[in-house]
Amino acid sequence: MGHSPAPVPACDRGGCAATAGPSRRCTTLVTSWLPQRQLTPAAIELLHAYTWPGNLGELRGVVMRAALLAGDGPIEAIHLPERIRTAPLPHSPVRLPPEGLSLEALEIDLIRQALARASGNKSRAAELLGLTRHTLIYRLEKYKLGEP
């Protein structure tokens, strides 16, 4: 009697990263298939974030292929298929354009937006950016964005 493919536990909708439990289950599956192999944190994050529209067999196939590509080294993000590497991460509000971007220009733009939203209040702007006030002032000086 044949077995029907089982969906990846709690990983088939919205990615594994939604809660710690499903993330551990996905990692447990992968390590059970490849007990002697290491996955880099970036590879683990991508595997957890991918929505896995297929099933357990798809996850297993991806991991086994990645192990072959990695040779004797750890499985890295580059060893995963492009569709997984380029899928948006659930917590990422920004997608990297195919042509790339200037991280410095993006940072300057976000600092300006935060300052505008905070009506120039540096403490509030820093809070919006997840920075300390000191770090924001450092970056304002670094990019010559006005007087701190």
C-alpha cells in the first residue's frame, strides 16, 4: 500500500517562521535526514520562511540536492534553489530589486523618513528605526544630514 505525501508540519502555509514550534519541526526534519551535516543560519532562515506549497517530499528533495551541491561543507543559502533564495521573508518589508540598490542611499532615505515622521525629534526617530539616539546622531553626522 502506497503512502500519500504528507505536508510539511505547520510549514505549508505562511512559512515556518511564524512560530518557534514549527521552525523547530522543520529543522528537526532536515537534521533527521542529514544528521552529519550543518546548515548555515541563512540557509535555515530561508527554509523556515519558504511557504512550501508542495509537501514533505519537496522539502526533502531541496535539502538533499543542497547537500550534494555543498559537497563536504555546510549547506549554505547559495545551495538552495533560486525560488527559495528569492522568496520574500515574512518579516522583511523590503525586497532587493534584481539590479541591486545602494544600502547607503536606502539608509539615508529611511533616516529622513523617520525624522519627518517624528517631526525632527531625534529620540522618536531613533525609536522608529530601532536605534539608540546616540547611533542615530552618529549616522546623521556620518551622512552629513544636518546638525545633531
